[in-house]
Amino acid sequence: MGFATEALAQAAFASTYTKALIQRSREKGSGSQSTSPSSSSTSGKKASVKVSPALPKISADIAIYCDGACSPNPGKSGTGVAVYQKNKLTDLWYGLYNANGTNNTAELNGILAAFKLAMPFIEQKQQVEILSDSKYSIDSITKWAAGWQRKGWKKANGEAIKNPELVQACFALYQKIKANITISHVKGHANIEGNELSDRMAVQARLKQTTDLIRYTESMNIADILAMPSG
């Protein structure tokens, strides 16, 4: 994460992830400013100062980051999405709360929501990249679903797949748009702006128990959103 010395890195990583981000930001002199802390999540994680996550340059016209949050697992889950146009944040979405969800169902909901949000851009002939930190969700749709479908949505050993309704819904839409999108895996909790913002939205959905996927209409100030509870 770019600490100046090994000692600083070890001290930071002995703490929570969010505190490590904050310490890294301070050590780099990034001009962090205190913000009013949000109420903490059930996991006790929250950010209280401005950090500066990386914003990778995406060659596609549209980048859609999606993420899921669940606490405990299984338990209360929610999904978040961050949409960028020409590398500029334009929309945040949150919802799809499930009182009996899992990390995987929340992540699959994120993929499905991203596919749906991608449709209008695809119709406008724009290139879309979808980014998720869930290898399970990506592989389920892009690698395994075709074989599962041929076997009646069963694994090679004959067992029924998990989360069949979500997998089938994702795969059906993926088949329609796969020629017009790129799906990429990003590392979670790695200080990547779009992933961090979609994470905050997923926790927002879980905490507010928002069942519909709705647009986030409050301040679009990135520092304020990063100060919200994280998953």
C-alpha cells in the first residue's frame, strides 16, 4: 500500500483495513481531512477521514463496479453499484436487501444489476466494462454456467448448483450482451475507488434494508461516501 517503511506498514496492518488506509494516506501527505463519522456497521468498520483510493484508467466508455455485503454470512445482505462514464463517477445504486442472504447471493445480485444497467449504454453503441471482486460470481457466469445448463443446472457430480435462480438470470442476460461487454475481476478492499464506493453502497443497502435497487441521491462527494460504513 505504499508505506514509507516496513515498520509503518506492519503497524498499520496490525490494525483494521480502514485504519490501514487512513494511516497510508496520512503518511503520504495526501491532504486528508477529518469528516463527521457515520454510524458504524454491525461489523464495526467505519472510515472517519478522507482517503484517496486509486482510480484505474478504464479504456471502455462505461465502467460499472458492483459489490455485495453480508453480515453475518449467511445473514443480512445488500448490493451496491458504482457507474463511471469516461472515468468520471456519475451514478451510485444500492438495494436488493435480503434478510437471509449470503456473500455470494449479494455478489450475484451485483452482477445482475450491472448487466441491467449496462443495457442502455450498449444500445447506444458504447463499450462497457463490468468490474467485480467476486471470482465466484464471474466464473459462475462466464465459465461454469454453460456446462451447468447442459447438465440441467447440476454440477459434474450430479449435485444441484447453489443459487440457481440468480445464476440462471445472470447467464440468460449475459448471453444477450456478452459480445458488447468486458467483465473484469478486481481485488476487493485494495483501495480501488469504484470497488470501495460500491462496497459502501452495498453496506448502505444492508443497513437500511432497501429491497429495491435505487439511485443514491445524497452528496456525491467521494470523501463523504468513503466515510460511510464499509463491509
